[in-house]
Amino acid sequence: MNTVEAIRIALMSLWANKLRSVLTLLGVVIGVAAVIAVVTFVNGINGYVAEKIFRLGADVFIVSKTDPVIRNQEQFLEQIKRKDLTYDDYRALLENCTHCASIGGSLGARGKVKYSNQSGEDVSIRGITPSMGVINDIEIDNGRFLNDTDLNTDSPVAVIGTDIMDNVMGGNDPLGKEIMVDGRTYTVVGVGKKQGKTLGQSQDNYVLLPLTTFMHQYGSHRSLTLFGKANGVGAQLDSAIDEVRVILRARRHDLPGKPDTFSAQTNESFLSIWQGLSGTFFYAMIGIAAISLVVGGIVIMNIMLVSVTERTREIGVRKALGARRMDVMRQFLIESATLAVVGGAIGVLSGTLFAKGVTALIGMPSRIELWSIAAGLFVSASVGVFFGVYPAKRAAQLDPIVALRSEL
């Protein structure tokens, strides 16, 4: 029997016993689908984090009171006691950092926005410096962005997202109109470019205020997040960070030889932290999927043993006609691998459709990689071959005389 004939027999067996085939392939389908879905989500989210969430270039760094990831209670207790980063710190960096192309600051809160009889709840209210437009690559679709005059005079002006314009202001031209933000009146001077949803959360439900105006309304007793943009990458970025560290250590009276009482992170370090977390999640899910594949392989082995029993006379006839042990073993290995590959193909399709369905429903980023599809099919075929060895060996070792007599 040649390879094509063995594959044809395996497919005919699948079609003839549909329910048994579904149950046989279920473990492989679930395992491969889980692997494909996880790889698709991890790749998509990694790309999204790199391109969208941080919105940082290679020459941008962030200074904050605490580290972005706190790993233990002692670290949390130490960092929570640190001094806040203040508006004066921002001014000091702005005036003294010679290696910085620009310096920005930001604070955030959640609040209520009202216009006429309409209102929006849980809106992101951010106080920023005008330089954040360049640092965070904020694009304006209509009107203008905040400027230094707004910052220096505590102007009651705002830039809004498209959700505020559409849902609160009825889709009308908002420029020059007044909105209420947590009980205070602001004049709309600009509308940000639409960004869409991520993980089901809109990225356009925001109001941007001058940082000084925000601090007067919400209070200044909170730590700023400071952003710096260097004159270039590589050595220039390192020089800018070093200069910022020197300025802040002097202002915060950090003792020589002691660690910084603040955190300075670059785009690369943020991505490294994220990829470490996503990598842990990825390997955990791969481990769970591997269990499903093992279960699927055991089921395939069981079905192949049943197939050997059902086809004992056929095996006897083939051996009586001159088939060698290797021929019989190869036949059953090909059939086992075919079963698993069919399950793997269904798993690849299911995992891809699931990932894209989730993306369509809640906006979770996903990206299909060809290597993951090839790996899924290869792993499923390997499972079929591995768990098909014992049934194939058992079929190959049958005595032809005993095999022919068994069904007489």
C-alpha cells in the first residue's frame, strides 16, 4: 500500500464514523486551537503595545515616582513613601536639561463631562503640558492643541476626544462651545483624531486640560509622570536620562551611592517588561494546550488499537499476499498521522476564527503568524506519529495465520 492509498483509507474511515471521528480529534483540535489563538493574541498585543499604548519613539523616556512593575511588598512599601514628582521638578528639567529636546508632564483622573442636557460618565480627564502633543504623538482632527499660553495662564480650555463630541455634544461642531468637567466650565478648542477601541475600551473618551488648570481643579498633591524626548537615540538618549537623573537626585537630596528615589524607563525597557509578562502567559497557555494534545494523542492511540482489532483479517490477508511488517506499520502510522493532521487543520482554523472573532467583538489586537500555523500542523502530525507507533507495531507483529483465523 502506497502513502496516497493509506491517506485515502484514513480519510474514508473518518467520514464513515463521523461521531467517533469528532470525539477522536477533539483533543487535538482543542490543543492546536488554543496554541494558535494564544500565539495570535500575544503577537497582536505585543505589536499593539509597541505601536500604540506607550506611543513612544526610540528617543523618549518616562520618569515616574514608582517602577512600572512592583514585584514584592517590600518594594511597594519603599516606593510608596517616595516624594512626589512635582510641577517644580518639571520646570527644573525644562530649564536645565540640555540634552533634552523637550520635557512634558501629565496627570490623570476620571470624571463626568456635561453639555446641555447630555452627560458622559467615567471620562478620562488628563492634565498635560503642550509638549505632550509631540512626545505622545497626539493628532488633532479639528481646531488646535493646547499651547504654552494656556499652560502659563491656567486657561479653562480643553481638547476633547471624538466620543465626547459624538455622545455628549450630539455630533455638532464643538469648537468654541462650553462643556462642564466635574462642575467647572471649559471652552473646547480642539478635537483629537479618532483612535477606536482596544480590548473593548474606547480610546476617544477623554478631555485634555492644561496641566496647571488640572492641578488647580483636582489638586497638586499627587505625583506627576514626566516625559522626556532626547536629541537622538543611543548615546544621546543615555546622556539625556543621565542628566535628568542628576537634576532630580540633586533636587530630591538622594545620597551618593544610594539608588534613585524615582524610576526612569525607556520604550525598550517598557516593552521588555511587557514581553516578559506576556511570555510567562504564553508558556503557561502552551503547557495547558500540551496537556490537551497529549489527551488527544491517547484517544487517537485508542482508536487506532480499535482499528487494528477491527481490521485483523485485512492485516492477515495483506501479510499472506507478501506485505512486510514495515509495510503494515507504515500504513497504520500514516493513518494515525492523517487523523492528527486533520484535527490540527481544524484546530488551526478554529483558533484563527476565534481570535479574529474576539478582535471583532472587543477590539483585542491579534496577528496571525504563518510559522504558528506550520508549527500547529507539525505538532499535530508529530502527536499522531508518536501515539500511532504502538498500534502500528502491534498490527505489524500479528501472525498472518492467526489473523486470518480470528474472523472465520
